Amino acid sequence: MCELHESASPELGRRTLIRGAGGLLLAGGLVAVTGGAAQAATSQNGWPAGSSSAIPLAGLSVGAATFPAGVRRGDVHTVLGYVARRYDNEVEALVKGWCWGHSYRVISGSTSLSNHSSGTAIDVNAPRHPLGKSGTFSAAQRARIHSIVSACNGVVRWGGDYSGRKDEMHFEINVRPGDARLAALARRIGGGAPAPAPMVWTTVKRGANGFRTTAIQHLLRHRGYSLTVDGAFGPTTESRVISFQRFKGLAADGVVGPKTWTALVVTIQQGSSGQAVVAVQKLLTHRGYSLTANGSFGATTTTRTQAFQKSRGLTADGIVGPRTWAKLTL
């Protein structure tokens, strides 16, 4: 997880964290005081930092996730909420208990206060994207993340773009207090805009037949589970679903509901190939956008996907992410 959400001893390395009446003392020289004096401390990006009682925080909940302690009120909250909502809608669904907000601590391996300390950073789906690891997102997901960050006009930075140690779970405000770009962005996105309607998934279980079961079978094959694609949800398909659910830490009931769908689907786009692409091509054909299910996501599949997305009020980018999967299998 992020440097802010592991135990103190491995995080601080050569420095020792000591709590006392004066605050947090690091055996390396840094003193991060608490209480009223915390107003004098600043996080790495220059924002006033402190405990949750010392800086203005507001709760943040997006999709299934709540960010503990929230984030800084005002324009920061607007912008980070916007980022989190777009991430949930376009990159991957946020997972309950896996997201983080304010936390008054130093950066691992540094004497600087983390931007979480000022409530100007968030971590998303932390266990899935551990600190220091690269490549935890697919190429399509990275493209969507960069699209989100680009829309923020330099106000937000993604930890996956760090020149040094990567932190792919992490997004932070990248401007100083008073920077006009922050207020302008907050005005432009209008308070983050109303959150899109939640994704609706159709529950599929043993005894089902048809296009949804076919898609599930192709997705299971994509995930490495051997089975015949026949469109019939029988005992073999059920057992493969149970194995997948156990692997993902889900309730192993053999029923493909919202949580299993969310874990099972993968984001694909032009250039992708394989069983997940076959599933999408068959789903598009079922929806009236006829094309050959050859497992190659080329120009024709892209145009058919865009047409389907337009018909359902989705962003017509030709990328099949969770929202497009949900609409295709509804």
C-alpha cells in the first residue's frame, strides 16, 4: 500500500517515529508537531499540513469506496473528487476499504511531510497498486489515467509518472495554495458534476443460457480457466466461477453478480486480442452491431463499440471499460 498506510517501523526505515506531547519526532531531525502548531508545517507540495483537527477536511465517498478522514475542503475536494469519480467510472471500480485520504505522516524514505498530511492527496485501490511497483495497470488503463490527469491542466499529478519510485495508487494536488489554475479547474468541472448513475450488472447463475453466459465463459478463459464456450451455465462453468471468486477473495457462491462481474471484466481497446475481445465482439453482435468474432480488436470493432457507446449515452472513445461491459451485458 501507499507509504502512508503501512506500519511505522518499515516505513520510516532508518528514522524512528516517537509520539510525545510535542508531536511526532523523527530520529533524523524532523519534528512534525501536532495540535495548533501543526499549522506551521507544510506538506511536500507547499500546503499547510496537520492532524485532522488542525486542517479543514471534508468526507469523500465515491462508488463503493470512502476515503478515511476525507480530503481538504473547497477546491481541493472538488478536484480530487472529480479525479476519483472519473477513475471509478473509466479505469476500474473503487473497492471498499482500499482507498485513502488524509493522513499526517512523512513520506517513506524522506523527511518531508506527505501531501496526504495536508489533505491534498488520495490513494485508490491501494493493495492492487503497491508502492514502488510499476505496470500494475494495463496500457488501456494508463491511457485513461493520463486522460484524467491531462484534463486537470497540471493541477493534479499521478504517482505512476514519478521520475523515481513509482506510486501508481496515488494522485495529488500539484500546485501551491493560491495558484489560479486550481480555482479555474474547480469552476470548470462545476463541483465535480453530478456523479454518473451507478453501474448496473445483470446477475447470472447456474441454469442461465445465452449471451451473458457466453461472455462469462470467454472471460473465464481469458483469465486462464479451461472450459467450453457453449452459452450454458452448467456445473463446469459454476465451478470455474467459484475458483475465480476464491482467487479474488470474493464470496465463492458461483453466482456472477456485480462484484464478480467487476473483477472478471478487463479493459480492452484497439490493438487488444484474445478471449475478452471475442466476448465483446459477440456481445456487440447480439446488440445489433454485427461483426466477426475473431478475437482481434481492430478498426471495425472500434467503430462498432463507439456506435454502441453513443447509443447508451457513454463516452464514445471505443475503449471497453467497466461501464461499457455493464451496458453490453445488461
